[in-house]
Amino acid sequence: EIVTANLHNVNTVVVALPNFHFPDAMFVDALENVVGEMDELAAYGLAQADFREALVKLRDRKTVFLPGSFQSSDVATIVDQLCQCSRAEVKLQDSAESDRPSGSSCLLLADHEDIEALATCHVLRSWMFPHLLQQRIHGPLVLSPTERIMELGYEETKYVLIVCTKGCFESESMIRWLIQAYHFAQHCRIFTIIADEEFHVPGATADFHNLACSPNVLSMVPETGSGDSNFSSSTYHAVIKALFTQIASRFSARYSSESTLKFKAAGYAQKLSELQSLRGLLSNRGLSRVFEDAINQIGSDENKEVADEVSEAEEEIMQRVV
């Protein structure tokens, strides 16, 4: 591709990742020893001399150097350099979108400070889109930190996929989104996707103690609900626990093959119609306490009495828990 672009004078831009080095003279001179046989070039009518010339000229191409510590806020600058559009235009579009809720029916949420999580969202977006198109579901959309899940007057069913990575529930934007999802619990159908090997599903008391002590949670979530809002730290913990009453799926863009990722993305698209609302998940979690007591008493003489007290609806969910 590099050789062909050079021969046909195609405008080429180099996007240089951290620690990238342009090929030096020694590399170019020892090309056959470094790269090995290049018989494939001959099939396209290209000579090794063409390859050497293209590599030498690569240094003269416009180059965009990515910083070692990459933040989502750097995207606008890089887009400016690649597309030669003004930064003011990019910001103007962002501010116009931030004042209203998302119009998409399927939303992807991730910690925007975690580039791996953000990349995973965009992989999911790309491969879920054709399947959602067939189902006439608008989306998916990777929600930006300034966008809202929903607002009063815009209530509609939202399919919300949360990409879980280490520390995501301490993220300012994730806390804000989960508070919004709680207030529109009957409209939000939620599913969790684990995209990070280091992510730990919170369950132990120590997990929620550490979460409660994180700066963003302390500043954004009151210890007790006050005013018009009944959302408190215990509510936030209950929402997170409810998310994982469904079996989460693993989706690792870094370690899985393309075919595996495409298969999983298609599966998520088909699964949307089966998702429970957040209100349903919170309700089931309340019933689960009854089932935990019942399960702990299996083998005792009191089992029949416990079973008699469980309604048909509770019994159905209890069977799932067992």
C-alpha cells in the first residue's frame, strides 16, 4: 500500500504511535535481510527499489504524533490535523449535541478516561449496527460524557450496554448515567459487558466500601437521599448489584479474534429484546433475599414451610437463581 501510494502520488499521512521510529538508512539497505523475500511485490509489478524509495520518502510525509498518554480530549486535535478542520467547528458540534438527550435507542456506556474501554465501544458500535438496522433499532451510539441517557418528556425504551473496565463505576460520567438510568428505570433495559481482565465484579462489603470512598462517588452521591431526589449511596450500590443479577458477557477487543468479536456483537444485538428493565432487575434483587434464605435451608425440615410462602412469581425467579 505504501509503495502504490508513492508511485501514484496519493496524499499520505503518517499517524505515529508512541515509540514509533521511521526506517533509517541501515534498515533500508538491509531490507531483504530484515523483511525477508518480497515476491509478493513482483505479483503487483513492483520492484524492491520501489519499496526502498517509498520508505525513504515516508519521512517527508505529513506526520501526526500521538502522545504517550492518550486522552479522549486529544481526539479533536488529531482530527484537526488529519482533516484540516477548525477546532471551533468540532467544539460547536459537541456543544449543540450536549444540550439534549440522545435520540438513539441503543446506547453504549464506557469510562471515557479508559481508551481501551472507548475503543471496545466503537468496535461494538461498528459490528452491531447492521444487525440493529435489520431490527429497526436506532443505534448503537457511544454516549459522550456530556450526553444524557434520557430526560423528562423524551421517555422511550432505551437499550443500555455498559462496557465494564477497572474503576468504571468511579467514573464521573458513569455515575451520572446510572443516576439517570435509575430515575428512568422502567424505560432502561440494561446489559453489562466485561471488557477488562482486571475488572472485578463488585459483591463483597469491602468492594462497596472502597467504591463509597472514591472522590467522585463522595462528591456526586449523597450518603442519604435528600430533597426531590431519593438517590443515595445505598441506592447506587443497589443499582450496581442489580446490574450483575444478569450474567455479564466478556468482550475483549484486544485478545479475541475478529470472527469471535463479530459473533458476539451479533449475539448482543439479538439479545436486546430479551433484556430486563432496570426496575425489573432491582425488583428481582429484592426477591433474591427470600431465595437466599430458602436455598440455605435446603435439606432442613423447614423447606416445605418456606416453599408454601413463596408466590408463583417468586418461585419462577427462585428456580432461575437455583
